[in-house]
Amino acid sequence: MAKWGEGDPRWIVEERADAKNVNNWHWTEKNATAWSTEKIKGLLTGLKIKEDLGECEITEVTKIEGEASASNRKAKLIFFYEWEITANWTGSVGDGKTKYKGTLTIPNLSEENDIKDIDVSVSVKSTNEIAYKLKELMRTTGASIIQECLGQYIRDLKEEYSQGMILSTKDSPTTVKKNVKTATDTNIMNMVSDLSVSQQTDSSTTTVGVKIATKKITDEQHFKCRAAELYRAFTEKEMVQAFTRGPVEMEVEKGGTFSILGGNVTGKFVDLVPHEKIVQLWRFKSWPDAHYSTVTLNIKETEEDTVLTFFQAGVPESDYERTREGWRTYYWQSIKQTFAFGSTLL
């Protein structure tokens, strides 16, 4: 694997001019405990669970014990959180005149547990049949909704505390203009048409767009993470900034533009299927004007890992080897190192 600062300069973001934590080598840490406490309270307090049987609501979070932090070591983001949570809930049926009260406990919210494995223990003070049914409502449907809320906390934690953890470099602009484009919308749409009717010149070489000789790149990579997490690594600005080590501008919607690696790579989102598929028009700044390749990322989660099938059509023949190696070094390997997607899948 090429080191940062070596190899093809189009893929590289240089060292910081101020020499502060150069290459993000030293351990840095942010305390996220206070933020997490308020975030969890906000997500759970007032949460309602409704079914035909009745309605329950978490009225108060009475205890949150634990801690949370975000760390950066050698450009790898590490999130630590460990919480024990207790809350009060009420439930009612019919006209709601009779309120049944209970408590719930979440003993194991931590990065060591998958969100679906988080325990939600429920108790109710009354002993009649209605109280028991409301308890079961909280234990089943309620537990799933609570898990979803805690999953939101984890996503927000990573988004909030990834900012500024991977430092920018000396030549990176402090701001990047929004809606960065290297070709007009008309040219981009013309490229889509050209790609769909391009003709084969041999089994591996095609002529696309501005009629230059091009080739295709295919690859398959395995990541130890959920499909949703890998999808976010390509579509959440903060995560893209983390593994590319540079400024990013993204409009994650069909037709939205993106600019990464200091503007060396730009393009447009053609199709987005959450957690399953991403299609982009993609180009290097050094490529002939208005020439775009088409990148397709297919994501499939299996019992063992998540498989990424990669296909890129329209790569200039002269840039084929460097582009292929760039994907492996500055995307696949960097994503695995930055987010620990090469470790065991929990």
C-alpha cells in the first residue's frame, strides 16, 4: 500500500503546513459524555409506542450512567460509548383514564453490542391483565422502537464527533464552493447518453463521450460492517472527509454533485438505492474536458460480511492502471483502516 504523501499526486492530500498532528499520527480524543447524555434524554423522553391494544410513553429518563468519546489514532476514528439507562413509562388503553406505570432499563448500550442486541428490560407496577399486556407492548414493539432511537444516537455521535478529528492539509482550501462542477449540466447529461450507446473497440476497450480510448475496471471487496454503514461511508460528508483526508462537498441526491480530494475528483450522483446501490458520473480533473466515467457500487450484506461489487466504465486507457490502484489504496484500504471495517463483524 502506498503511503500518504507518496504515489500519484492526484490521489494525495499533502501534510499540514502547521505540522499539527501531521498525517493524524498522534492520538487525539474528544469527550462526548455530556453531549451524549442530553442526546439520549432527548431521543427517549416523550417517545410513544402505539398499537390497537393501547398506548405507552416514556415519561422520564431517570438515570444515565456511563461515558462516550471519539478518538483519532493514525487517521483511524474510534468511537467508545458505554451506557446504562433507566426510564419511567406510562401506559393506557381505551379512553386513557387509567394510567399504568412502569420502568425500563437498558444495561448494555455500548460499541461492543450490535444495536439489535441491546437489552431493554421492562417492568410494571400493577399486576392485572391490562398492565401485563401493556408491559408486553413495551417489551416487544417498544423495545424495537427504543433500539431504533439508540441507533440514531450512535449515528449522530459519529457524525458530530468525526468533524475536525481528521485534520486538513496545508494546501487544502478552507472552504469549497458549493455545487462544484467541472462541466455544464448539458455536458453531463450528454455523457449519460454517450455512455449508453458507446461501442466496443475490443473485449476490454471502449470509446466514450469525447471519443477517447477507454477501459473498464471491475473489483470485489469485502468489508466487516453492515451494508448501511458501508453505504454511509460513501454518502455522508463527514465519513468521506475522514477516509479521503481532505475537504468534501456533496449533494447526496439524484443529480447532486460532489467534489473530493481537493477538487481532483468531481462528479454527479446518477442513482441512489439506500444501503444497496450507488451510481455516479466520476472524473479526474486531469481528464479531457467533459469526459466522465460511470461508477457503479453494488452493496450486499451477507452473514459473514458486506460485499462491494465495483464497476467503472469509461476510464481513459492511459490512466487505467493508476486509477485502478487509486481505488484500492485510497478508497478500499483507507475505508477499512479509518472505520475499522476490516475487523470482526459484530
